[in-house]
Amino acid sequence: MASVKLYLDKRSKKVDGTYPIKLTVTHIKSFHVSLGVSVSAENWIDNKIEGSIKNKTFLNNYISNRFIDVENLLLKLQLEGKLTDMTTNQLKNKIKQLSGDVPTKAEDPLHFKTPRWRRCLSVPCL
């Protein structure tokens, strides 16, 4: 069975001093999926964003929902018997399709949509 964990990637510090939050998925071997959210190490406590961070509740909900979405996908694939036949790259692509980072067959392969949560990071969204 594959597993998923939250991971603050301290290997790749950004210019502003923050680190990206990623999901670590283990299936055959481990791989990381970026969530597109960065936070300073002192504000990442018990797998949640703490402190005086703008949109903290929104970001925590987004991270939690992405985590649950990936867990549900892994469970669904396991119950359908498809997980054992998937390679690590196939699983990674399936997970990226959950967030809209990879276009589905119905979309134009050259058109990548900006997810709503990314638009909300720079301006208030209602």
C-alpha cells in the first residue's frame, strides 16, 4: 500500500527565506509533489501553518484537502487493484491531475490553468 506524508522541503530555500511544502508519496519508491505553498520553518508546526501568516486558514485548509485527496486516490486505486500495476511516474501523474497541474485528455495539452488557490495568494479572494 502506498502512503503519503506532508514534508517541509528544507533542501530548497527560496530567496524570501521560505521553504516549499510538499507531499511525500511512497509507492515502490518515494517522490515529492509540490503544493505550491511556501512557509518559513518557524511557522510550520505539527504539519500546519502557524503564526501571523496572511491567508493562514485558507492555506491550511488547502493543504489538508490536497492531503485527503491524495489519500483518497491511493485508497481508490488500491481497492480497484490498479495501484500494484502502476509505476511511480504513472502515480505521480495521476496525483498531479487531481490539482489541475497536468491537463486531462479533454483539455488542450498546451493550456495550463492557474488554480484558484494560486490566484488567491496575492489578492484577497471571496
